[in-house]
Amino acid sequence: MANNRQFAMRREWVNYLAQIAEEDEADAVLEINSDEDWFVFKNKRPVTTHLLEELFGNENAKYHVKDLHEGFTEAKAVEIVSYVYNSPKKYKRPQKGARVLQFNSVQRKE
């Protein structure tokens, strides 16, 4: 039967392996060698991909992925995009009784 120390050590080891896997995956994501890699990157980080495509064009965007800073995450890309968000125009309801006023403003032909 295992004791609490062994369970804690096992849990820390699993967390450590998961952390290493995430770091390796993050490093591997920035290596674009083919169209398939670009497609995977595009699915994992759509906002970053959109920014790169807007800046460098659809064809050249995949060549600039390697120039991204390692600390540039998808959350930071979303923050950048939120600065330029175009809010929709506020819808103004028509004045109460506007149709009645419009009807009354029509003059009869005599």
C-alpha cells in the first residue's frame, strides 16, 4: 500500500511531465515547415494567424511565425485585436408616436 508521500511524488511527476509536454508543444508550434504545419498553427492560434495574414498577406504570413516572440500568446493577440474593435452603431428607437406625426404632416391635395 502506498503512502501520502508516494502519492504526492507521483502527482508532482505527472504535473512535471505535463508541463514539459506543453512547453515542447509551444516550441514546436512556432516551427512551420509545410502547409500542414501552417494548418495546425492556424487551428491552434486563429487570432495570431489572422494578425499575421493581415500584416504580411496570406502567402507570406507563415514565413513570419518564426519571428514571433516566445512570450506572445493567443491571449495577447486577443488583447491587441480588442483595441481596434469596431463597436456597432447604437440603434436608436423611433420616437413614440412618430408614425402619427408623419401621418398628420401629410397635406391633402385640393
